[in-house]
Amino acid sequence: MPLKDEIKAIASEIRDDILAKRRHLHQHPELSFKEFNTSAFIKKSLDEWGIPWMPAANTGVIATLQGNKTDKTIALRADMDALPIQEETNLTFKSINHGVMHACGHDLHVASLLGVAHILKRLEKKINGTVKLVFQPAEEILPGGAIKILQEGVLLNPKVDVILGQHIMPSIESGKVGIRKGRFMASMDEIRIKVKGKGGHGAEPHNNNDPVVAASTIIVTLQQIVSRSNNPKTPSVLSFGKIEANGSTNIIPDVVFIEGTFRTMDEHWREEAHKKIIEVSKSVAGGLGCECDIDIKRGYPCLHNCETLTDKIHSYMREYIGDTNIIETDIWMASEDFAYYAQNFSSCFYLLGTGYYGRTNPSLHTPTMEINEECIETGMGLMSYLTFRYLNLTE
């Protein structure tokens, strides 16, 4: 039987087991670096299949399959953590942990990689190289679990040659995948600004230095950094989602807090923008009789897919699911700590379609996000095939 057909047959055979694992994980989500039960569940599954593993990055797990040769090493990554969101779906297996939900699909990522582990173990004699399965904690919070994985050196000895990762995408129909070479996902920084003025009675603004007006003016003025200072060819986003002014209808507060995010696709411009955000904020505040403190917490870098590797992966995808099921995606202004792996190894991060055909699918990070579970066979089968093809395995 051709290797492709063999993989598809195994994926179909184990589908119900992997589906059950995904539902268990969805029902028992855990927040970043608190994935203790998730980690134990992964280890138990690996033990049942006789796959050796080691702990990493607190709650993470690194499993290894050693093939007939050692000249190539590929890593496959799945993130494990959930989000602080109260689930509002009607699923029979909805989250039982109050205020915690797998709204970004990491339950599917883990289940799919477990499926890959099972498939690879069944075909272990055909592996001509080393495969490292990276179950990574804490993608959702800074500084992220990827950097800890790298710092601990678990992707060395043997050193990983390439690393692959997949992420669910509800806007892509189940059975399809999205891929893009070159720049793909944005950097991400958290911005916190404290505007300090002199509060007082709302009826006597002339006796105050109003930090609410200063904060509002800062937000509006900062938008010109993206619209006027940035090269229009470089995608950038500056958004503020939180303003906290503890005053009232007739009380001007002393302090206002602002929180937002800056994202871009260019690391040099990222540095320049940080400086401008600080300069403009202080200048505007000072011009209105206020002061401000600015903290920019540096987040994940831009994610760049290796062009040579991604071209290969694209061709392997055609072999497995056909060209009509592959979408060449646009850039995505979301951020991913997979970008740290991409800075150290040749990498390809692609999107796994999880949407239902002909209906509106709730987006990621929302309390009603659901996936079409038909994607599970595609997810684990495709990643298994990509692994074999990269390692030049014979049938």
C-alpha cells in the first residue's frame, strides 16, 4: 500500500479515539503554565503507545521517535493552554472549568499531535530520521512557553533541522489548509500608559489638569504613527482596548490608565514605533499640563516561514490533500510564539481549516468558538505525511 494511503487508513482507524481525546481536553481546559492535568493526559497517552518522553518548560512534554537514520531531525509543535473565557457553546463536552475555555483550538492542536504520534509509532520502521513532538505550554501569555523550550535546549542533541506547526482556522473550511511563505504573522507588544494630572470637580475644569482629556488626545494622536510615520507597505496595527478613569459624571480623576497593543511585520519599524509612542505620549500629556508613564512590554517577534521549506511543504500538501484543498493565505496580524522557533530553525507554520461549510463560524478567542471535528483526520494525517516526506522515507 502506498505510504499516503497507509497514513490515511490509520488516521481513519484512530479517528474516534483522537476525537474522544480532543473532547476530553476541551472539557478540561487549563490556563498557561497551569496545564498539569493536560500534561499528565499527554504522558499517559504516550506511555500507552510506548513512546518515550521527557518534561520541559514546567508543564511541557517532549516526545521522541528515533528512526533508522539520524541525519535529519524534524520537530512538530502543538500548544496546550486555554484562555480565560467563559464558554457559551451548547456542546455536550463544553468546559467544566469556570472562566476557562479552549477558544483558540489548542485542544485540537494537542489531540492532532497525539494522533500524529500514534501514526508515526505504527509506522516507526519506516522513519529515516528523528522526530521530536513538542507539546508546548503557555502560548497565550508573555513571555510564552516557546522561549523556555528553546532555553532548556531540548531541541538540541540532535539539533532540530526543521520545525512544523499548525493552527486551527474557523474561516477556512474543514478539509482544507492555508499556507504562506515568507512573512506570515505579526509581532506583538503590550502598551500601558499612566496619565497623571490634577483632578477635581467637573464643573471647575479650569482648576484641574484633566488626565481624561489628555488620555483621549494621546489615543487619537498615536494613530498618526501608523497612518503618517509608517511606510504604508509595512502592515501595522495600533489598538487600545482598555481605558480606566475612576471618576464620575462630575468628578475628574487624578489618573487615567490606558492599555493597548502594537503589531507589525517589520522588526526595524517595530523599534522605531516604540520610540515614537513614548515621545508622542509624553509630548501630548505635557502640552495639556499632565505627565505620563509608558511601559511597552515586548512580546513575540514577527513570524517568518522559511521560503524554501514552505515551498517543499506546499508540494507535499498537494500530494496528500490535492491542490484544490490548499489556500495561499494572506498575512495574519495575530501573533504566535512559534515565531521564536522560526528565528532558530527552518520552519513552516500553516493553518488547518476547521470551519463548517455554508455557515458563519465564530472566530478564535470568542466564547462561542466551535470547530468542525471532521478536520481531525486531515490534521493528524497531513502532519504525519509531511513528516515522512521531509525525512525522505521510503515506502
